Amino acid sequence: MPPFSCTPLGEQALLMQFEQKIDAAVLRRIMAMEQLIQTHLPKGIRELIPAYASLAVLFEDEHWTYRKLAEAMLDLGKLIPEAIRHLPKGRTHEIPVQYGGRNGPDLTTVAQKLKLTEDEIVERHIRRTYLVYMLGFLPGFVYLGKPDPALHLPRREKPRLKVPAGSIAIAAEQTGIYTLESPGGWHIIGRTTQNLFNTPQASNKKKKPEEAENRSPSLLRRGDWVKFVALSQATT
């Protein structure tokens, strides 16, 4: 049986729900399913919207009914194990970070709440290599998992109205990167000056039309890996 269930999501969308957890194996199944849909069912599919443990499929009702599409999804789901074997290997990105101070205004508070020193917070944060699970809630925002369990804590009680672009944050079982300035409720422990996201206009500038059309504004993609490096340790 396919490792997901299908439910209606409005009149022209279907929601595929996988095992409800942040997990690398679940991510691979979702990515494999996306490739299968794009390869075998390109007609009448308007958009695919992935999340941690689900995949929304927006369709055109002149091509599909919910019932027929659900049947097609379940049939394709049987091919997931083989499709996983052909997924591209994610790239690894080393991102330099300045922790604490004005770049990480929550580091002191986080250390107090978790009963660790600031140096221990930084050491535990840079120790792991993080998988890119998805991009959202604003253009290019990077959801990464999973931090050291000792760094798990709820979001801030009072969100900030303005979080600078490049801010590195933690919340619950996640760490993330604010690629654009925005409001936010995660704990900011550091910041990178590396440019991780360009607007489509900036990304496509000076590109040939065919290159510009296919260029992603985000440096990071789902399935990539991120290694944070304390700025004093970063290589040039």
C-alpha cells in the first residue's frame, strides 16, 4: 500500500498525507511522488505544494475529478520505492554565521531557558548537518531539521515585527533561516551575511530568456544539506 492517504482539499485540490512527522524518509517519499506526478501525470496538474508530511495537488477539473485523481495517485504511489532510488543527491552548503550579540539577540535568553552556556548553544548548533525540508512561509524561508534535542524549545511568546534577513533561528524541532526581512516568532541566535535568496528579477538579470525561466531565486533546495560554521571558523 502507498505510504499516504488522499483527502479532498477544496473543489480542485487533493491532499496527500504521509506519516505525520519531520523525517528524512518522509521527505524522500514526497519528493519521489512529485517526480512521479510530473513524469506520468503532467496534463491537468496546476501545482504541487509540498510540506513536511503532505503534498497538495492542485488540478484542473476539465481533466480530473477528485476520485479519478486519487485513484491515479494511489497507483503511482506503488512506484515510490523505485523512484526514491533515482532522486538526485542533495548539495551541501557551508553557511558562515555570526552568533550572539546584535546578530543573535535571543542567544542569551535561549541559553538561560535551556540551562546551557551561550558557547554550548553555538557548539550544539554547528555540530550537526541539517537537511532542507521545505521552503516557505515567505519566499525562500528555509526549514531545516533537526537540531540537537537539547536545543528544542517553543516559539517566542511575543513574535517580533521585524526580523532581519539572514537571521538564523530555532523553534521546536526546527532551525531555520529568514532569507528576507519579515515578522517572526522564532528565537534568533545568529545571522549570516551570505545571500541565500534573490528576487526573480535579480536572479534573472543578465540571463538569457531560456536560462532566466528555469533559474530558482533560492540558493537552497529541498533535499540539500546545510552546515553552519561560526564566523570565526568560516573559510573564505
